[in-house]
Amino acid sequence: MIRLFSRDLRLAVRAGGGFGLGLAFFLIVTVLVPFGVGPDNATLRAIAPGILWVGALLACLLSLDRIFQLDFEDGSLDLLATAPIPLEGVVLAKAAAHWVTTGLPLTLAAPVLGLLLNLAPQGYVWLTLTLALGTPALSMIGAFGAALTVGLKRGGLLLSLLVLPLYVPTLIFGAETVRRGAQALDTETPLLLLAGITLGAVALLPFAAAAALRINLR
Amino acid sequence: MVLSVHDLACARGGLPVLQAVSFALAPGEVLLLRGPNGIGKTTLLRTIAGLQPPLAGRIDAAPDAIAYGAHADGLKSQLTVAENLEFWAGIYGNGDIAPAFAAFDIGPLKDRLAQNLSAGQKRRLGLARLLVTGRPVWALDEPTVSLDKASVALFAAAVGAHCAAGGAALIATHIDLGLKARELDVSAFRAAAPKGEAAFDEAFL
């Protein structure tokens, strides 16, 4: 599993691996929003938590279809399915690699981009914390969606349609925590729910994704 | 017996293609699967490799006994030859990739990116993967596609050495490998086509 994880990381940073694309997308979205809604500081401050979370979520979505599709196309997935590591482990390793190349950079970059949206000073800690807690769920749910659509022509579009509704709870509790944090309100409940969703996704979805892969490989 | 198949039936795309396939493979034996295109050799191999469930019948083999070699080599084009092989060696828990390099004569290529290899060189690298799996039964699907004569000889020698060491191989191929091998003509097991159903489906296709 560690080998697969490190191979995926290495592939992501090599030429054509797509590392940084999600980050650049996130940057562009957050830069575009002030152009769209105007430079009013109060408006920007009010929408900052939501925009940052939606931006991170869409950036995460960009690279999802690569999780299994490339391995499916070059035959590696067949060989991995017959290798001595369980398919559940393959899913987990690949989701983890996706998180490290997408979710983690987004989490680290988000405070800087919060500045562009005039996020309230108390909000930065919560923004980083919720993204760190929530993006693993985005990668894991995305891996499940990618497993469902692997092998389909134009599966990427269908993948977005399948995965975005599943992202809703993470988005709601993530953005809500940041909003409350920015207004110095109590954040415990949404934060715990966010953590619960992530833990639940990481615990259960590898099995669902592996089952979907087995069916798609037939 | 390292692998025995009893009354196996398998399907491709929902249609049964083979039925009542039975054979056994002893250690040191090579079994060549013959038959025209589309008869179901790949489907049979995928079923035996465990990638798809059989419609009926039974496959007896030790767990983790079968190394499957498909049409596609499963290479990552942005990784070097050595990195590709090391990855598979790691997955199968084998550290030493030098014998695999030697067997398929890819040592001189080891620092090259897989995307810069020729088709035959890629195939050799894909076949070298079998040696690092350390598994006793090789189930290979057209392993000699795009190989030149010398490479086919390398491959035959590798299969020979594998069998001499107690392994076995099940190979779907159309060419003569020059190995002492039993042949199994898969077309004898062609599934009776459910005529009525096919016509019914065709009306909607």
C-alpha cells in the first residue's frame, strides 16, 4: 500500500501528472470572485467562508477522474486487482495520494487566499482546520465516485454529477464552522459533524469503492 | 496439481462464451490455449485470474498462486523501467529485480522512461514483471505480441526456467514458442448460443 501511495505521488509530480492544477484552479476562482461581486469589503467578508469552501471543493473535483482512469487504461488496475494487496487497500492508498497532492496543498494555500476575500481574522484558524478535516472526505468520496465511473467513456462528467451531491454535507458543515469561527461563535457542533463525516467516509467507502471496481473490471 | 478447472463456464458482456471447460495443470507443465479470435481465451484467462466470477464450475488453485499477464502491460509511462519493475516487485514483496532484468535483457534500458520504449521493449518489461511476482502459475494472454524472434526466444527460455523450477504456465497464443507443451483447443468448449435471446436483443440494438 505504501508502495502504491508513493508511486502515485511520484506520478503526480512528474511531467503531466497534474500536480498543482487544482491549486491553480483554486487560486483563479478566489481571484475571480472579487471581480464578480465587486470590491465591497463587507460583502466579501460575509461570503468568504462559503466561496473558499466551494472553491476548494471544485478544485478537488478536477483531478478525481484520474484516480483510477489512468490505471484502468494502461492495464495496471487489472494487475493491481490480481496483486496480493486487497482492492480496499488500493482504494485507500490512491485516495490518500489524491489527498496529499490536492487536499493538502489546498489546505495550506487557503489562508493566503482568505486574505483576497477579506476573511475575518478569527476565521483563518478555522478555515485551515476545517479544510484539513474535510478534504480527506472529499478525496475518499471522490475515489468512490471514480471507482463507479471507471471505464466509462466521458466518465468525468458523470463523476461530477455523482460526487457533487455527496459533497454537500462536508460543504455545509465545513463552511458553517468557518462562518461561526469568523464571527467568534461556538463551532463545536459543525466541527464534530465534519470530522464524523470524514471518519465515516474513510472507514466505509473503501469497501464500497472496491466493490464498484470489482464490478467494473469484469 | 497447481491449477485445476472443473466444468467452468464463463461469459463476456453477459453472453456465455465458453462452457464445460475442464483441465488440470501440473507443476512444470505448460498449457497452450489455442483457438480462433473471439472464442473466449481472454475471458477464460480473466476468469481464472479472478477478475470475473465464473458462470458455473470451479477453479481450484492455492490462494495467490496465479500471476496474470494481460494484453496491456500496466506500465507507467512517466516512470523509468527500473521504477516500474521495482514498484511491482514491492507490491509482491520481492526485493531483487536483477534476475528479471537479465532474463528479458532490459538491463541497458533501466534508466529510460517507459514512454520512450518501443512496443517490443515495453512488452519485455511487462513480461519481466512476471518474474518479480514470485507466483507459481503464470496465466498469460498473447505474451508474444510485438516481440521479435530473439525476444520470443528469451520469453520461451524464461517460461522454461520457470517450469523447471516447479512453476506452471497457461498461455493463450497463436505462435509456436518452441516449448514442450500440451495444447488445449478452446473452440471445443464453445457455449451453445441462446439463439432466441440473441435475436431478441438484436431487435433493440
